[in-house]
Amino acid sequence: MNALVGLLSHRCNFYIATMAIWRPNLDLNSSNRASAIADAIATDIASGRLAVGDRLPPQRILAWTLGLSPNTVMRAYDEARRRGLVAGEVGRGTYVRAQVPALPRGGLTPLSRSPDGPVDFSRNLPFTGAAAEELAATLAQLGKEPGLADFLDRGEERVRAPQLAAAAAFLGRLGLDISPPSITLANGGQQGVFAALMALSRPGDALVVEALTYQPIMAMALHFGLRLVPAAMDGEGVLPDAFEAAVRRSGARLAYLMPTLHTPTTATLGLERRRQIAAIAERRDVTVIEDDVFGFLPRQRPVPIAALAPSRTVFVTSVSKSMAPGLRVGYVAAPSHLLPAIETAVAVSSWMPPPLMAEIARRWIVDGTGARLNAAQQAHAARRQLLARRLLGNRPYLADPDGLHLWLPLPPEWQMGSFAAAASEAGVRVNAGDLFAVGADKPSAVRLCLSYEMDDRRVEDGLAIIADLLAGGGRMVT
């Protein structure tokens, strides 16, 4: 044993002596050293102490240097990978993925749009369009009406009832015949999903998801102590046989799916597959959380799974993708036996959605403003997709004409992490495919979000850089 310790000590000392080893400045008062190391990685990337492509020390070396257990450093690297700060490749180790803005604790990034700096293809937000002008008119009208104080109260029934009626009409446009009492309001679609998971799961439960899934679901699962079980996909979306196999082997009673304009792959599940998923949910006693936040963007789409299996589906959508990103109003439709628990979860996590914001959404649904803003989002998305087709040429990628993002498989000469790092160095932020992967299979692809940037010229510049990187065969074309 002493000989083994001596050999390890010799190897670590040799590594430290021959290589410039990164050593974090740790908060010695932290009760969670793994989280403190991940925070230090984020801080050093933001400050420039760690650069894109820098390799972090092997876990056992850093553990020896800091006097910590290898498991602590392993958890730290896993947390940094979850935040998107680092990536790992066989034979290369763990390295810095991309330059990121300064991160507050918790790994959240600011959502403000900047006309300067790197072209940002990493954030899947719609554009604001004419929403500001519409908002000014709506607020002016509200100011002339009596009873304005009702919207500053705690959700009076005389305010809430017409808002739920508008929500039912909104969902009806997707083919859902939902009565207002079957709907609750949330602070956006993401809180709707969060509340559904809070209400319907317990620590240790299995949650079946697509093999590539919406990244915040991973953070939610970690928070609630859920086991993510991936179901394989193809170009249309989740495979019904794989979905049922995942349910069967895990014993899951809960699933999360995004069947329309899936993030990150852009896939939309066809009607027949939706019927099969609905039948499996009925047969296997599985509740499906159907995330449909992009559902109003496609001009044509199948009916939701919730229309096919209403007793087995919690349907979540919002107005942020179809109207304006800052209008944080979500709608959750659920079977009567599940809705009270979800309403409680919304109340526990945020007390209530702001009645004034929900009223703006109601008015825009009723008076046609929402439909106009949604049409503008569709036109914006279509224009950006045409830019991508022109600048990326015949390179294969997945996209929907009405979608806000695209999914770009990489040629064999590019490793995913290296491509994301090279794009960042060239002034373009992208999402590497491993950020969305559940399980061991890591797709060699990146997601490009086309709607976040305000100026078409910046989008063109960013796409041109991506095209040059792809044409360079693993190096930048100059």
C-alpha cells in the first residue's frame, strides 16, 4: 500500500513539475467543495485565467493537489460539465468548452441581447418585434378602465375566470377541447413543467425523456432527485418502441416529451406516433408531461398528445414563444385528479403568476393581437431559416421552416467540443450537442438558435463563420 501511495505521489509531483497545473482558489468555508470547484472554474473562465481549449488537470491529480478525495473532484467536473463550462473527450481529458459571461452562483446566464460582442446562437428566444408598441396601447387602455387595482391583488376570481377562459380558447386553436376549470396559470412554460414535476414525482422516481432533451429538465431532475431514463429517437422524434421499453425497464410512471419543434433536434412527431405514445401511456399507466411551448409556431402540426390521451397527459404551453419572450404567462392543462397538486406546486414555488401580466395575455388572445404577433414570429423564423439555407448551402442539417433553431451534425473531422471552442474563438456562441444528451450517447452536433440576435447582418456574419469552420476540415478557413 505504501508503495502504491508513493508511486501516485511521484506521478502527481512529476505532473505538477512538468505542466502548468490549474489550481482553483477555493472558498475554504464552503460545505460543498465540489460545487466550490465548479464555481471556481466558472470564475476563472470569466476572468480569463482559463481560456477556451485549456485542459483541466486529471481528476486524481487535482484531488492530490487539493488534498481532496477523487470523488469530490469527479463531482465537481460533472457539475461544471452540467453547466456547460467544460467538456470531455476520450484521449484528451477535460477542457474548457467556451468563453462565457461572468456567472452568478448557480450557473445562470444573463438573457439581455447585445448588439456587440460574439454572435449568440446559444439562446433559444424569439424576437420582440412589435410587442412593445402593442404593450403601450394595451397599458394605455387599461389605464382608462375602472378596477385596475384588481390586477394588483392576489388573483381575484373575477379577474382569474376570464383569463382561464382565454387560455381555453388559446389551447383550442391547437385542437385541445379543454374547459377553463381544467387549466391553471403559471409563470411561463418552464415553471409549468417545474410545477408538474414537483407535484407528480418523488425523489428516486424514474422520468422517461427523449435521449436528447431540453437542458433545464436535467437541472430539474437533479433538484428533485429523479432518475432520467432516455428513450431513443430518430429524425421524427421519440421512437414508440423505445419509449415503451424505457418505461418497462425503469418502472417509470412519468415522462417528459417535447413532440413539436423538439429542442434541440427540431423534430415534430407525426400523428401516428403520437397515437402510439398515447396508447402506451394508457396501457402502462404513465403520465406524460407534454411541453408544447413552440406549438403555435408551425403553420401545420398534428394535434397534441393531450388530445389523444387527455386522462394521461399534462399539457404545458405559454405565450412567450408565440407573442413576446418577456410575457411570462404559461398555461397548464391537466386531468382533474392531478390539477390540484399542480396548482399547489405553482403556489409553493411562486405564489401566483402576476394577474396584470396574465391580463395582458388574455387581451391579446381575445382581440387578435396575439395572432398578429405569432404571425410576425413565424415570418421572422422563416426569414432566418432562409439565411441559414443560403449561408450553410448543401451541408446537411435539421430544421423546420417555422422553427427558431437548427440542429447541425458535424463532419467526422470535427470533434464536437473542439468545434464549439473554435466557434467561440471566432466570435460565435453555439450549444454543443452533449449539453442535451441523457445517457452515454453523445451526438456529434451543435444547436444554432437563429432568433435571438436582433440584426440579420450579425446572423449572416455568424452563419458565415460556421460555414467557414465546416469547410475548413477541422481548421478555420482564412
